Amino acid sequence: MTRPKRADDNEAVLSQQIGHPADAQRFTVNLSAGIGHELRDIAARHRVSESSVVEIALRQLFRRVSGAALGVFLRDRGACLRRRS
């Protein structure tokens, strides 16, 4: 399976549309409590799934920011590999 193209690739970028449920993959992520509350609030207020909010937010981010720039941005803000213990 090929991955969708990102903004820093020379081909088409990710679609702005939510992917089909049959093509969905499950991810488990750790979020700060504040982000989790905001995510649930937005999803509930607009009567959409939390995964839809996350997917569209990531699609918009990946369309606008190159992988290299995102990596630098994340590292500059203390991002690291993290595991919940």
C-alpha cells in the first residue's frame, strides 16, 4: 500500500475530505488533558466523531507544513517519543 503524498512531496497532496470508514486505521495516542477536553468539546458541539476532528486537523497540517519543518517545530517544543506508564 502506498502512503498519501504530503505537502513536501512532488506529487498530489492529501485530500481535504474525511477518508472512507472501510479504509480507516486505528491509532492510539496520548494527549494532554486540555487537548482531550477541547477535542471532545468540538466533536460534541458539531456532532461529529473525535476521529473526524483529528483526521481533518492532521490533513490540514500535513497540507501546509513540510515534514522537515514539522519535525523541527516539534523538537523545538520538547516533543519526544513517549509511552504512557
